[in-house]
Amino acid sequence: MRASPIKASATALLFAAALAATRPGTETRPAAASLCRAPEAVLFTCRVGARTVSICGRTKEQGGAVYRYGRPGRLEVEAADLHRAFEGWPGGGETQAYADTPTHRYVVFDRMVRTGIDNEGHNIPRMTQGLLVQSGGRTLSRQDCAQPMGFLPPAFDQRLLETLVPEGEYVDH
């Protein structure tokens, strides 16, 4: 059962605020760790295996955002047909940005789920980010983002994502 648009928007705002409160400074991730190019903004970036996945906000002239996957200087996938989605549920939710090519869909996600309640009644969250690769509606692979020591988990720059990427449908997985 999906939430109403008003409830979904309110849930999305609360979710984004919760993420921002638990992840100070994520909006200033170094561009060097991403596949974004100057002067693009980093909307999301993380390591998946030996590669990097990035969602980059393009310049005003180019418009929108672009999905990139690969290594610096050696891109394997680049796509500009992006959409965003959010699904909320009790104790969490998931923000997605997905890029479509003629043969595949690349879904970047940032998910928070409740794993329990502590003694004071507070949510005990688990946060995961990653990449799904789909073809014909079937998931071919799922890779979670690496969490290097000393780094906060990656999260979408929610404000830029909502400004630069049109809304789409949530991708179940």
C-alpha cells in the first residue's frame, strides 16, 4: 500500500532531515572521490567493489543529472535518462535515483530500516546504500556500497536530487 502524495512528501522530508541530522557534512563530500567533473555537483557517490558509482548534477547549460559507473578515466556506463523515487515505511524508507539505457536500468539506493527499538523507545536503524542492475525487470546484480573507515555513509544530496532529477516510480527490490 503506497502512501498518499502528501504523506509521502512529509515522510520524505522527515527522512531527509533524519539523514542530515545523523550525517553531518555529507553535502561536502570531496569531488575527487566521485566520477563527477568540475563544475558538476556530487549528488551521490560510493565505491561498489573496485568501481565507483556517482550521480552528478550537471551545469545549468547541460541540465539535469548524469549517472556514471566505472573508474576515474575509465567509465563503463554513463546515462543521462534519470528519475528519482522515494518509498517510506514505518521506521525508515528508501531514496532512489535510476538511470535507464536501452538494455538496463541502474538503480542507486539509500535505505534506512528499523532493526529494533532500544530501551528508551528509539528506533535502531540500519542504513545501506548500493547499486542494483536490472534488465527486463529482473535484478541481475546488487552491490552494497563500501564503508571505508573514517567516512560517513554516502547519502543523496536530497535538495539537489529533487531539483535536478524528475520524479519516477519506485523500483521494488
